[in-house]
Amino acid sequence: MAEVSMNYSEVQKLADGFRTAGDTLEAVGKALEVAIGILKATAFFGLVGNLALAHYLEGIKPNVDRLAATCEEMSMDLVGAIISLRDGDTS
């Protein structure tokens, strides 16, 4: 069986980077949600272009949410890999 090694601190930095990216993308998703609500509200006052922009942002938001979830998953997977290798879990 091949020897497996890992620089734990470097992989932890990668995991932290993914977690930070996930947190940032979650904040962007929340900001998009607020912006969409404001744009839809102003559309009732005759600013019809805002409704079009709200629909555009509604198309972007699911992608941002999925990317945030993927970043969080990558972070957890990297942490899991560190724990498994460090603690000798061979399952």
C-alpha cells in the first residue's frame, strides 16, 4: 500500500479559505435577497425597470447559494481528510 502524507497546516489553510468563501457567498446571497425585495417593492411605484432587474437577480441568486454550499462542503471534506489521516482512520 502506498504511503500517504499531508501537510496538515496547508490543507487547513485551504479548508479555511473555502469556509471564508462560503461565508462571503452566503452574505452575498442575503444581500441579493434584500435587493430583490427592494426592487420588487419599487416596481409597484411605477419603476418597471426595477422588476426586470429583480428577475435578473433572482436568476443569479440560486447559483450563488449553490456555490456557497459547495464551498462549505469542500471545507468540511478537507477537515474530514485531515482528521482521518491524522487519526489513522482507514475506513
